[in-house]
Amino acid sequence: MESLASIVALVYAAEQQSYVGAARVAGVSPSAIGKAVARLESRLGVRLFNRTTRSISLTDEGALLYERYKRIIDDMGDAEATILQSRERPRGRLRISVPHIVGHHLLIPILPIFAGRFPEIELDMDFEDRVIDLIAEGLDVVVRSGELADVRLIARRLGEQHFVVCGSPDYFKRHDRPETPDDLSRHACIHFKYPSSGRIAPWAFHPQYERLHLPSSLTFNNSDAGLRAARDGLGLAHLPVYVAEPHIRAGTLTPVLTAFMAPFGSLSLVWPSNRQLSPKVRAFVDFVTENLASRPGAFRPAADLSP
């Protein structure tokens, strides 16, 4: 309790630049603030404030301590806010952005359950394959692949993405099946182009095959177009397993090179790291995580597939 009093005293004194102001915010006497700071300085063996007759200011050591102690105060406030908000019913407009293929194949199938469970949440969903600045565009949640570099964001990992190379039975009536990734040089290859950069997405093979120069027979900036082209026999496509699997089961796509495939990076739900996560965002994040985790085929490796 004495440590907590010191934390409160230092943070409020630093922000108010006076013991009197800190005492008013904390609801204690100025002498209590002064004594708490003095005990902290004595315990640490450093001076935390520069003092004049009119004001106080943090020393370098005090500034360092203030940054850490401020986080503690904020976390305590967030903990209380989380409990209060957990009692609220999730409601309101929820703005979401997802890549086309993730939205169509992973989220749309579970939305009826979500809508039934949270009828007061109004979903506003954008399908975008470009990288979205969710803070600048006022979005609540986005789906992203790969590592998270922006410190302003928080991510909840959904699973490891696995891809598979596949073609239609009609295509394989006209072409031999590739036995190794090197054989792809003799095949029509269907590529995905990132809309935001124009860069061609790599195919996820084991390291010894990472730098293959693949033919560019067809290139789309939309993954569903690549799926359709593969089903129509126009070439081999590199597709997420969760997209290709239903068509493999139905016999309209045939997987190849499954032993050579490597993980392609994780898929995550991402939202701004502003404090006090709203009930509607928490409801959506928890729901999607729970429902996709219950689908064992959503993130299975290509090696588990069979024609």
C-alpha cells in the first residue's frame, strides 16, 4: 500500500507540478503527497523532483519513473473500465475491413450466428485487398496477415495460414502433374498481385524453392478470380487451404506439391490500441476467434489434404 501511495503521489505531483494540486486530485493532504514522495526518494536514493518556492519539475530519474508509474495508473483505470463495460450489452455500428478471400470464405459463413447472438451490433464490412490504415479511416477491426509492425495496434492471432498449389482435373488431362516445384516452369501459373503495391505474392515453398522464377500466365489483384481461373482449367493457382479445401473435396480442384509447402504467415484480427476496448469490438473479436478455432480445417497444412 505504501508503494501504491508513492506511485499516485509521483504521478499526480508530476502532472499538477505541485503537491497542492496533486493532493486535490488524490483527495489527500499536501503533506501526505510530500511525505510519500520523500519516502520514495529515500528508498531509491535519488532526487525525483527539482523544487523551487513556486513549482516542482521532474528530474531525469523522476521522468523515467513517471513514464512507468503512469502506465500502472492507466492500467488500473482500464481494469475497472473493463469490468464496467463487460456489464454493457454490445451495441452500435462496427466498421470492419477484411481481404476479399478471407471475408467470403471465413467470415461470411459465420455471420448469421454472430447476428443472432448480437442483434444490436450493426456490421459495416468493407472487402479490401489493400493494406488499410484503420486509424486514419476510422475502422474498428481489420483482418491482416503477417507480423504487426504498427505499435498503435493490437492483434489477436487467428491461426497460421497454409497455402496449396492446385489445378482442375481438366487441366491435368492436358498437362503432367509437377513432381517438384522446379517442374512449375513448364506450367501455366496463376498469380495474385497485391493491390496496394502491385507486387506479385510469392508461393510458399520450403526454403530451397523460395526463389523460383515462375511463369506468369495470369495475374489478378483478386484471389477469388484466381480461384475461378484455376477451376476453369486455365492454370495452377496458389490458394489458401481454407479456400481450396471445399473444391478439393468436391473434385473440382486437385492439390499438387503438398509436401513442399511451407507456412505463409499468421492471420490476425487487428484493432487500435486505444484503452478501454469497447464491448462491440470485444464481442466480435472473441466470437471470430472462438468460431474459427472450432473449425479444424481452417488452418490445416497442405500436406493433410488429399485429392
